[in-house]
Amino acid sequence: MVQTAPSYAGHALQPVPMLDFSREYAAIRTEVLAAITEVCDTQKFILGPAVECFEKAAALACGVPYALGCASGTDAIWLAIAALRIGPGDKVVTTPFSFFASVSAILRTGATPLMADIDERTFNLSADAVAAITTKEKIAAIMPVHLYGQCAEWDKFQALGPKLVEDAAQAFGATWLGKPAGSLGDTAAFSFYPTKNLSAYGEAGLVTTASDETAERVTMLRSHGMRRRYYHDEIGWNARMDGFQGAVLDIKLRRLAVGNERRRKIALLYNKLFTANHLTGETTADGIVLPYIDPRGTHIFHQYVIRAPRRDALREFLGSHKIGSEIYYPLPLHLQESLKFLGYKQGDFPVAERAAQEVLALPIYPELRDDEAETVVEAVRRFYA
């Protein structure tokens, strides 16, 4: 059981960065620079052969016929919804415990976002909570978020009936019942923001689908609504992936499976160390709550997130020793100032609100050393000693 009076005595702790881009770059620098040079030489800066090559590889990895690159993860969510012809007058259910883009992209289509509470263990959107909404509202689509790299309970959402959009921004390489993220919904959206498991050197995103019609609409909408140059059939957007990002992502995708496996091993090491130090509990009243891994899926640990007693004080202590951590997310979406017009209030989603007070992400990336993970756990042990 976690004690309440911290003791900071002991030898100095080594710094542990939350994320260190330089370690991966050192391993792939020659390949990346050669690929970027090729884009410069061919002068195919927007879409082009590098993006097409990545799209084919990504489609194969996701088990779908179509993977379409775009300019960001936010654009990907918007495209994934808009391509399904969802817009003004439609309602889309999603989670209050996610990055802002999950809701803002729905609003950008003109649709109305509705929210439902999350699952206590996985932090993903609760299918039971969504089911309660579908009995009262006409829903055009449901958009679960595969949070922290673990797929939502997909078969339960399929049973509800509306169209399904995967916000898979954090989940490239995750699976549910053997199927890859990106192949579960009518559409799926990925982000390649630099912190993601599969990351660009800037902003980039991807939409996947099995539908010919939907893929054609994504292609049209990402290029200002054009099917022919300068003929705009709909009001789309400039949401095209540039050639440099396609080239970088194609290289990194080849390393992703090994990187995700390393993340899982680090997560298991954290679990082992926290347990060995008697720091864990079923709830934060008893200790640190370790991440739940649903055995029906493959968790790729985009983030390793614990529930922590006195979370903010713990984070301050870690920071004082130059040990990285982050809070994903400190304020649920339904309580954001800019979304007050949706009509939600404190207490509407108690599970999400409690999670926002307790969650803490600790360093996890393929190049993190075992001794650095040990340092993180030792720092946490000292805080609670």
C-alpha cells in the first residue's frame, strides 16, 4: 500500500527523457537523408511517388485495400467522417477523454458531437454508455478512440448499428481479435505526429477504408474537393501529405513491428518492477493502478499510463529529478471552455473526470533502456516511501 509521507533520501537519479527523438534518428539517419534527397531530386513535393509507396505499405499493414495520406491526424479524422457523408443534422458519439481533435473534427464536418463516459479499466469509450444514448437519439456514427495504443471493445460497438469511425491516432499496429486497427470501422484515422509510434518529421495523417466509394471521396476531399484539376465538386480542404513525410514514414513503417514489440516489453518491465516494489493496488486508495491489457487485443503502448495517488505532486517530484512524465488528459473535453456550448457540465462523465485527476504517462519508446525504466520506478518508489 502506498504511504502518504514521501522520503527523497538516496543516491542521485539519472535523468530520463519522456521521449528522445535523437536515438531513433541516429539509427535511420542515412536512409532518411537519402529518401529526402530523392524527393528533392524528383521535385514531387506534394503527394507523389514517395507518398504512394507509403500508402501501399500502410494499406498492407492495416489489412485494407485503401490507405490515403493526408496533412495531419486532425485532417484524417475530418476526412474519415466527411467521406461517409456525415455532416449538418447528423450526430456522432465519441469520448470526452481524448485529444481535442476527436471532437473538433466532428464539428468541422457540421455534425453534432455527443459524448459518453469511458471504461474504468481501458479509458476507452464505453460501449454500454453509448448503447444508452442510441436508445434515445438517432445516431449517424460512433467514433471510439483507441486510446494509448489499445483498441476499443469493437465487437460491442458493431452490434449497435450506426456507422463506425476509428480514431486510431495512437494505435498503428494495435489489433482487436486478430484484426489490425484501421480495418475495424467503415473508416479509420491515424496521426503521425512526431510523438506517435509511427511518426513523421512534422505533421501527417492517414485514412483507411475498405470501400471504393469512400476512398474516392477521401481522395477528392483532401484536394479541395477536386476530381479534375480546378473543377471543385464539393468544398473540400487542402489536406494532402507532402512527399518528405511519405518518404520518412515509409522507412519508419518497416521498423514499426519491432518497435511496438519493444514497447510491450518495456511495459511488462514496468509492471514487474512496480509490483516487486509493492507499489500497486486495485484503486489509487491502495497504490498505483497499472495499465489494463485486454487479452482480446494487442496493446502497442503508445503511452504507458498509470493511475497515481497524489498525481500532481508525484509529477512535480519526477520533474525535479529530470524524469519525464505527461498527463493525457488533464481536462476532459466536455469541460473545455471552447466546448461549453455543447451543454455538458461537471459530473456528467464521472469516470472520465476521475481519470483526468489520476492518470500519468511515464517514458516509453523503443530506445528507452531497461536501466532508465528502473530509474523511473525507483523515483516513484522514493516519492511514496
